[in-house]
Amino acid sequence: MHTLLPLLLALLAIRADSVGILVKGGTVYDGSGGAPRVTDVGILGDRIVFIGDAAKAQLKAGKVIDAKGLIVSPGFIDPHTHSMEGVDRFNEERRKNIPALMQGVTTVTDGPDGRGPYEVERIQGETEKKGLGTNTYALVGFGTVKSKVMGATGAPATPAQIDSMRKLIDKAMREGAFGVGAGLFYAPQSYASTEEAIAVISAAKPYGGIYDSHQRDESSYTIGLLNSVREAIRIGRESGLVTNIGHVKALGVDVWGYADSVLRLMREERATGHMVVADQYPWTASGTGLSAALLPRWVQSGGRDSMLARIANPALKEKMLVEMRDNLRRRGGDSTLRLINGGDNAKPYIGKTLKQVAAAKGTPAVETALELIRTGVDMGVASFNMTEADIETFMKDPFVMTSSDGSGGHPRLYGTYPRKLRRYVLDKPVITMQRMVQASSAQVAEVYGLKERGWLKTGYYADVIVFDPKTVREMATYEEPEKLSVGMRFVFVNGVAAVADGAPTGAMAGKGLRKR
């Protein structure tokens, strides 16, 4: 009993008419998608405890924030980002996740594209103890468990290997993963058949949750965009999970204009009772690796040594060059690939297009790319392969959420949410502010099962943002991708100000969330 005494005394000391922080007179969008209202929001500890007229309620506050003319909303939740991928290896500065906070993002996923952890309890517990700037939640990665059990082989999984992978999925789900992420576009996941993926991922069925898919083909590489959507839907359905089409897009000249067809397939599946949703980032350039963009997957089977042996074989090299030329055509040609990041040996090429690098070397584009990959200069690329028309069509759909797919060297890591606010809500507009807030907060929380987050409701966690609609915008560009966004005046994570008066505070009040 004596251990509870300090807590009981603290609770008795809290007056019913008092809050720690009062956000006063802001235009409040609560996340529901409904019309805004000018009202006050009170925070006490890590919870929202009051929404209404503070003066009428004679509410007292330790700190008052004048939000007149500003927008108050739930903190944004990023369901597809690489900002905290591998968080257990990050230093303190990386764990602060300031680029996300300065966009109003208070919660991020750990592990899209099949790269999430299976040691969920250890990673979430350890990193929360060390300190997190944003909340994190994990998706166990199909790629992670496949690599653990099978390495880089392109061989089909044996029954014993499927059983081992299922056990890792089960472990992660028991420890609080919110679903399974997969990236069937990427080796070695791409070597798995649909049936193998279902056999492994269905281990999550007893726990429920999400099947989050970087599809096998967002273009015309293998099975084609529409067949790939059908496959992703089938995997989710037969695994007993909600299907989320990660960073939905129509990538490359062969599938431009297909957005309506993708959305139609999603609508038809929802009509059967299986929930299918998607997330999307508002940029015309995707981001990936040079080898992922151009190399055929058969070249990568078995890992780097096997790849180098194939490149050294003249007949196989010629075959891969033919296929690489077609892959480059799909993406719009050598001027549409901007080299954006990599190790020290990549520095001479950063910021240049593949066309510029090839011209400087005096070799054709795909030969130049293959030589870079062969010599270990396999860097990231920003691939300009989407149209505004498709982006806007996807964005208008009520089942498409916001995400960043944030990764190094691409401005989406630093600027996605303010860009969508500025470009597609305030300046154009393509969608309303209430839809933007809903698609970036409450809808994500509902789809992923993040309890007591994503809404401005009394009793919910105080992940609350206050931003200026006149000044909010992204500053990051493809030339300067690491410039922090502006316009977020206050960002509260679990009731603690991580951004105050437009600047990061360094606070680390994030939690490692587990599905229970």
C-alpha cells in the first residue's frame, strides 16, 4: 500500500478545474473528418482532459498557448516511413526524430517493406528506455524473417522453413507487432510465391492486424500493377488481415492513368467484406536503390557474390543489360533517375542524374549503372516516375491515408506532411483540411489499431499539434533534402512539448507501442 501513497497524494492534489497546458482559441480539427470548431484543448500529464470553453468552465492552467488563427489537430501518424527503421541501433540524435516532429508527426511505424523486427518486445522496450522523440509501433517483416531463415537464396521455401518463418511471425505478434509488412518487389522477398507468402504471413491471423504491402510490381516489371494489387489483396484476405497497399502509385510510363483501376479493385474487394486501404506520399519521385530500380531480380539471387559471378559471365551480362534497358525505359529514361545517397564512394555522383554520370564517364546509361553496382557504388535514387493526375486521383479516395516513405536523400523524409498541407490543401486545393487531418491521424490509428491515439478526445493520449496555415510548408528539396519544415508552432508527444514556438526542444517523450 505504501508504494501507492505518492500516486494517491498526487491524484488528490490535481484539481478538477486545472490542467497543465491549455491550447486556447484554436481552430480544432479532431480527426473525425468533420467540420472544425474554435475551442480550447486542455492537457494534463500525458492525456487530453478537456475540450470546450475553458473560460465558461473556469479552467485554470499552468501554461496557456494562444492558438487564435492557428490549427489544432491530432499529431500525424506515419504508417510507412523508414525514419526509425533499425531504431535499436540509433544514437540519441536519430532517436529524437526531429525531421518527423517538425512536420507534426508524433507516431511512426518501424519496419515497412518487409524490414520490420521480430524481436518486438526487446526493441520497443529498450528504445523507449533510451528515449524516443516520436512514438513507434512495429510491423514484423516478411523480409526479415525470410532472410533470417533462408538467407538470400531464390529457392522455394521448404515446409520446415515455412514453419520456422511462421514461428518468428507468431513471436513478433505475441510481443505486440501491429501486423506484417512485406516488400515482394525486393529480393529475397520477390522470390517467394504468393502461396509461400500466405503460408508464412497467415501465422498472424489469430492476432489480427495489417498486411502492409510494398507490392510485387507497381509498374510492368513482372506481373503488372493490377495483378500485383490483386495479389496483395489476396494475401491479406487469405491471411485474415486488413490489406494496406503501401505508398500506392502508378509507377512509370506503362501504367500512367491506372489510378482509377487500382481504386476500383480496392472498392470491389471491400464490397465482399475484406477491408482494403492504401497510403500515399505526395511526390512525383519515388525513392529506391539503383540496383532495385534497374537490376532484374534473378541477377540478385544468392547475394552479392552470386551477382558478381553473373556479371562476369558475358552471356548473362548481355541478358541483364537488355532487361535493364527496359527497366530504365519504364522509369522514363536516364534523365529521370537522380542519384541521392550512398557511402563515401558515392559522393562524386550525389545530386547528378544517371544521364549526367554516364555522359561524364562516356558510357551508355545502363552500362554505367551496372558498373557502379559491380564496384560497390550502389546508391539510392530519386526516380521521377509518377504523374500529378494519378497522385491527385489516389489522394481524393476516402480509403487512402497519408504516409511519407521517408528515406535518406529524398525530401519526403523532411517535408511530406507540410507539402501535402501546402500544395494539396491550402494552395490548390485537392482535398479539404478536415480530410487531410483525418487521413493523417484518426484513420491511420483506426486501421492499425493504435488505441487512444489519432483523435482529439478527452481521455486520449495528448499527441497534439498546433500549426500556422499561413506559414506551414516543406523546405526540403531534391537538391537540399535535409531542410526542416516550417509552420509547426507546437508539437506535443504524450503531453510533452517536442516542438515549442516553432523549434525542437529535444524532448524524448515517445513510447514504444505494442498491440494488446
